[in-house]
Amino acid sequence: MSEYLTIVRHPLVQHKLTLMREAGASTAEFRRLLREISQLLAYEVTRDLELTTRPIDTPVCAMQAPVLAGKKLALISILRAGNGLLDGVLELIPSARVGFVGLYRDEVTLRPVQYYVKLPQDLAGRLVVAVDPMLATGNSAVAAIDLLKEAGATDIRFMCLLAAPEGVARMKEAHPDVPVITAALDERLNEHGYIVPGLGDAGDRMFGTK
């Protein structure tokens, strides 16, 4: 991926995102759409995975067939809302290793507070995809990427549903080597650190906690 920020403008992605933005979308509908859109975003994230070949027998003849090369990739969910994206990507790549980074945003300082970390072993040499629906201030994403690099990850990508310009700038400043893949770059953050026009709190809408 040559550009730091990739906006996936596929019509199905944009259509599903509009349905998710609507305030009247039910919890079940929001969750289903998030899972579906995560698979479409994952196609873009994994577009340039390396391939090798191995011999197989088709019903007609033998051939050298393409298969993924190298170590299985690792998916890292930034809790709690990241699990909505994680579920969809795992349906597409069921053999991926999975890790979790638990961060919540202090509503006063807007800074991330860490409460849980569990990562796969041997992140070096793997493609590591961190997932979180919202890249708002960028503080939680930066903190999560810091942890991944400390654990040895060198090939990291960040996949989100929505991004704010402030969050993209924060990520690029802290981790210019980590591409960001998103469905939309929205206008701005409001005074509470929420993305505008956004879709509200993704975790609350996914789990029905508000």
C-alpha cells in the first residue's frame, strides 16, 4: 500500500456504512452490518499478501496452485468495539492468530487507559492487523500500536470503520509506518471527542448498552 491512508470506496461498503450511521438502526442490524463491512474492508487490508505455490491434484490433473506464504497473520482487537470487526475478519481468515488490547477512553482527558493485553506469541514476521471501528482522537490506536511494536510486531496495519482527520494526523505522527484502512474520513471531532457526522459510540450501538 503506497498511501498512508486508504479509503475503501466500494459501493457495498459505502451503502452498508450509511445504514449503520442511521440513528434508527437496531442493535442486531448494526452488529450484522459491522460484520459484513469488516469482511469487505479485510479484502483491501490483505490485498498484497504474499503467495507461494504448492502441488495439488484437481479432479482433472495435477497443478502448482497459489497459497498464502509465510506465517499466519495476527488480528488484534482493540476492546471492546474492535470485536465487531474481528468477528467478520475471522470468518474470512479463520486461521489467523488473535490478540486483544483492552483500552478505554477517559472521558475527561480523552486519553486511553489500559486494562488488558493478551497477544499472540511471535508477532515478528507476521502481518499484524489492529482493528477498531473508530479512529477518533487517535490516542487509543497509538497506544495499541505502541504495545504491538513493543511485542515485536514490524508489519502492522490499522483497520477501522470511520476516521477523523485529527485521529489520522495523530497516528501518522506517531506511527508513519502503519497504514490506515477505513471506509470513510469524516469531517472532524466534536468537543466530546466524537466523530462528526460519525455514527455515535460503536461499542454502545453494537452491544446495546445505551
